[in-house]
Amino acid sequence: MTDLTTLTLAQARDGLADKSFTSLELTEAHLAAMAQARALNTYVLETPDEARAMARAADEKIAKGEVGPLAGIPLGVKDLFATRGVRTTACSKILDDFTPTYESTVTTQLWRDGAVMLGKLNNDEFAMGSSNETSCFGPAVNPWRREGSDAKLVPGGSSGGSAAAVAAGLCLGATGTDTGGSIRQPAAFAGIVGIKPTYGRCSRWGIVAFASSLDQAGPFARTVRDSAILLRSMAGHDPKDTTSVDRDVPDYEAAVGRSVKGLRIGIPKEYRLDGMPQEIEKLWTQGADWLKAAGAELVEVSLPHTRYALPAYYIVAPAEASSNLARYDGVRYGARAPGGNIVEMYENTRAAGFGAEVKRRVMIGTYVLSAGYYDAYYLRAQKVRTLIKKDFEDCFAQGVHAILTPATPSAAFAIGEKAGADPVEMYLNDIFTVTVNMAGLPGIAVPAGSDAQGLPLGLQLIGRPFDEETLFSVGEVIEQAAGRFAPPRWW
């Protein structure tokens, strides 16, 4: 039998349907792979008993012919998603051993469709980070290594554990969240596919909040087709989330393989940054050539407010974070530090429970929302956000179907390499991705090549609102041209 952990999700689905193997066998193969890959620190909690019980239940349903879209498929869940009866910490000390009594809407829909939960995946604390180095469980490790080096590399963030686990064959797919690039950047660093859907496409209910107007759940998978299969289960209207959009969820998988002939693909001139590495520029040109060869028309477009996106994002996101994280006070749940009075208890709990990056963002957010600074910072950032959104609207109004950009300014870097004194250097990793969140648009990262040291590089496609289907069809053209990427096994 083939190593079951090397299958794509679509191949596993077909194998389960034709009885080539059982869900329990598929699950056991992944649990064994997880046990051998603990050096990667991708899972912060493994749930083997739950996984086996869910796999047996899936096998019973498959035997009766009651096959859901994800029947028997083993998945990993980012530790930001509430899972009933299973510890959920957002990888922060302040949530301690918090065990929810409820299930997030996204994971509820995955289990409804027959998926199997292998465990909870590592992420940056409260999703604040671009490298997975702020997790209270320590950093997840990228399964990729530079040629000739055994230095441990970051898998990107904040959904680093999800990306690393999918790339290393420790699950067939995983959930992630994307606030400023936290699905697309790790996907690019790990050589896999990650999509941030349109804001409102997936429910945020039961997901630990970072910045409520920017957060959006999405899937990681090894192929464009697999990510389309997962998104169909994850998406849908949820009355419990007032930002959830009530519109039909298309069959995303049907869009994979659809012709891109005649589509207009925009190339934004503002994404050609000063000092951009030659290999990123070359990859971008190569991607454009592949799309042109497939029949798409390439047009230069302008997104003039792009250069204001990163500073505006780092005002809006911390402002919302400071508000959302006010609830972590040691009173109702999570860790509690003793104090002489209630104010001291609040202060001691938050000082001990939050990590340095979370504290930094809460302080920035509180500052920009404070009296005398609200208009100068937060209000102005929201106005810039409106202009960024209008740039994209103008672009799509000219008949552009999707926009092609790099996903990241570089390949994965080493753990500790950028976690020094200057946080701005780390924030620059989000340079190509934050505009998509500010405008609420869908974006997909697809592996497209390698750098000089053999590390994967990704391209990003940005789509029109609720037009994820075009991203899947265009993304598959890049995937077919570039081929798939898998890290050499060293762990």
C-alpha cells in the first residue's frame, strides 16, 4: 500500500470511496507520522482517541453508503478554533487549560461532513505574528531546510503549525485564519496552497478573535483542488455571526480545471518594491508567462494606495486587538494571577499571561484609540482603508478578473533571525498580503518555484469579492505549470 500520508485529500477521498483502505487505517498512518515528527512542534495537542472514534464512525457511514464530502478525512485544527471538550488556548498562557463547551461553526461543518480531528495546531499567540515564534508552546518548525544547512526555519505565521503539518504529511488539510496574511504567507513558506476567502464567506463564530473586521478562516492543503474541497465545507452563512454573508456556497471543486482563456489578469505596478529580490521578480514574471500561455490576458493595473496599507493595517489591527483582548482578565476563565485587589489581579494576570508581541500590539491599539489620538490615527487609518478598497474596485471595474502578485518578499527565514529588537522588520513580511484583508477580498497563495537555496516560493492571486472560483481555476494553471513541492524528509 502507498504511504497514505503522501496522498492528496482528493486521492484519499477516492480511495476511501472505493474501499482501498479505511478511514481508521488512514488516521492511524497520520497518527504514526505525527509521533515521528514531534521535532517539528506542529501540534500543541494531539487527540488520538477522538481521531480513532471519528474514523470508526466514518467507516461505518461509508459502509452504509452515507458518504459526506469529507468522510473519513483526517484534518488538523488551528488552536484558535474552539473545539468542544478539547483544550483551546490560542497558544497563549492566559488561556491556560481553557476547554470550550461549544464548537466553532467552521469545525462543526467539517465534522458534519465526516472529517476526522487529529489535534490542535500551533500558531502565533492570538494569531499575532508572521513566524509562529510568539506561541507559548515554542515555535513550529518548517519541514523545509536550506540546501546544505540544518538551520531550523520558520513556517510563517500566524498559522505556522497548520502549514508545516500539511507540508510534512501530518494531516491531509488544516484550518487556518488570516488577518493580514496568516494563511497565505505560511502556505508560501511551506510550499503548499492556502486561501483566505472573502470576508464573511466563513463564519468567525467560535474562533478566538484578533481583529474582527479583518479575521477570516480558510483552509490549507497540498493542492488547489484539495483547498477547494475544504473551503466548500468550511464556508456558508451562520446566523450566529453578524458579519457572515447569506449567499449560496458554490461547488468550488468544479472550478478547478476550468479554462482561463480570455480572463484579464492584473499586474499591479505598485507591488514592484525597491530592493525586491531578483528571484521574486523572476518568479512573478514566470507566473505571468504561464497564465498568458494558458490564454489569459495580462494587463498592468495601478493600486495607488498600496504603500499606505501596511501602516494603516498596523493601526487598525492592534486597535481591534486591544478591544478584543480586554476580556482576558482572569475573572471568568483561563489563568489568574493573585493580586491585593481586583485591579492588581487584572494587571498581574495580563502581565503574566500575555507574551511580548501581544502586549506590544495591545499597547499600540490602546494608544491609537485613546482620547486625542483617535482621529489622528485610527480614523485616518480607516479612511486609508476605504481608499485601498476603492483601488481594487476601480481595477475590477475595468474588467480585471484577478490580480497576480508575489505572496512573500522572500523565502522562509531561520528561527530567531528576525525576532530581534526591531519588530518592523517582521511586520514587512506582510507587505503583499495585508491589502487583501483591508479590502475584504479573497486571496490564494500557490507554490510556484524555489529560491537559490531550494526553498519554496509562492505567488498570490487576489480575486473579486465572493469570486473564489476564479482563484481556484487560475491557481490551478500555476500549479500545473510549476508542479507540486514536497520537503525532503529529515525529521
